[in-house]
Amino acid sequence: MANFLKLVNREEQNEYANSDTCRDGGGYFQPLSEYEGLFDGKRISVCIDDTSCGAFGERYDVYVNFNGTETGYSFDNISRNDIEHGNIPKDIADFIKKETGYYCFH
């Protein structure tokens, strides 16, 4: 059976999100995205909480529930110092990157 993630819910968290001001004017798109799918024949759920700030940098958290284990990853470079930590296994992190575009391995 093939590995896959399906987007099941996406909510915009910034009530002021606006494509005209999303680069550095406060209208940043900050989605909360929930995925469900299969990995190695087992159910997996992934939640990505993106609170990035346009030209000021990226900030997001990835939460994974797989095979009864919860893991996570946090990334923040808004201060221009990459701060990251997490415990998502590399094979799952690579799968999430491929399916969602979010890097989540430390």
C-alpha cells in the first residue's frame, strides 16, 4: 500500500491575512493544516502550525502521531538565528517534506 497524506482541515489563523500585505505588512498567511494518511501501512496524522511572518522569517511546528507515538519538530528563524529542535524520525520527516513541503528533521 502506498504512503500518502490527505489534507483534512486547513484554517487561517491570522484574521488579517492579505496577499497585498503578506510580505512585510502584517497580512501573513499563517495556516493550521491537518493531514491524515498512511505510512508503512499504518495510520499517520500530521498537524502543521505555521506562524511565519513573511519577509521577517519562518516559524512553524509539526506534530505527528504515528503508531501510538507522538513526535514533533519546531523551526524558527524570525530572529535570524535558526532555532530548531525535534524528534521526528528521518524517514517520516522525509515523507512529510515530500507530501507537504515542510522540512521537519533535526
